[in-house]
Amino acid sequence: MYPVQFLFRLAKVISVAAIGLMALLIVIGNTTDYFTNYLFVEHVLKMDTIFPGSALRYRNIDSIYIFHAAYILIILMEAAMAFCCLKGSWLLARNLKSNASVFHSKKNWAVAGLIVGIVIWFLGFEVVGGEWFAMWQSKIWNGLAAAERIVSFLVLILIFLHLKEEDYQVSRQN
């Protein structure tokens, strides 16, 4: 194996582990300081801080049970993401020196974790929160910038992770 191949593999391991650690820290924060981000979910679903007179207010939800259920679902998905990414990075790390096909076959858990993250922050925050609940109209409870930043990292790492070592073989020159 060429040194550059090892470095690319190591970069993949570190990138997936970093995302897993981020997700784990988010889960810890959301469970140990439950009501801070619970209020975020509540206000987004209530749509009580969007533009006054917005014609989209008919979409609002005003149920404490749905607020808690939505927030708990988010936390559970973040925990699944953390687990998948951390397990995926561990499997990749264990196979750093394996041949290319074995290393590539060990990416499934990492890919699953990244996809769960995309579901959370793109589908959940950007699509559902941002568009359906008009989070973009709120100056107070608007998490779109943070969601866009996270989705960008997730997609870039997913693309990078998908590259096989054969895709960037280095030729030896004498």
C-alpha cells in the first residue's frame, strides 16, 4: 500500500469518528440539558415566532405530547447516528491495512450513520422545520444555518468515504 493510500484511509477514519463524536456530544447535551433544545422544537412547531400575519400559520402544532415525541425522536436518531459513525470508524480503523476491497466493504456502518445525519439535519431541519414550519421566518428559533453547516460536512464526508482506493492510485516513477 502506498503511503498516500494509508493517509486517505486514516482521513476517512478520523472524519467519520469526528462526526460520531459530534453526534455523541449533541446527544449528551440534549439529554443533560433537555429543556433548552426542547424549547427550540416547541417554538418551531408552534410557529409562534414567524412573521406576523404569515399565511403559513395554519400548519402550527400546539401539543406538548407532540413536542416531546418529536424531540425524543430527534435525540434517538442522533444517538443512532453517533453509534453508527463510531462503530463505522472503529471498523475502518481495524482494517486500515487490509486490501482495498475489504476496507471498502467495512464502510457500511459509517455510511448508515452519515445518512441518518442527513435525514436529521436536511429532512428534519431544512425540509420539515425550515419549509413546512417556516423556521426561516423566525429570528429567534432559526436553526437553518447550523443545519446547513452540518449537512455540508456530512455530504462531503459521505462523498470522500465513498471513494475507493483504486480511484486515487499513485503511479510509481523511477
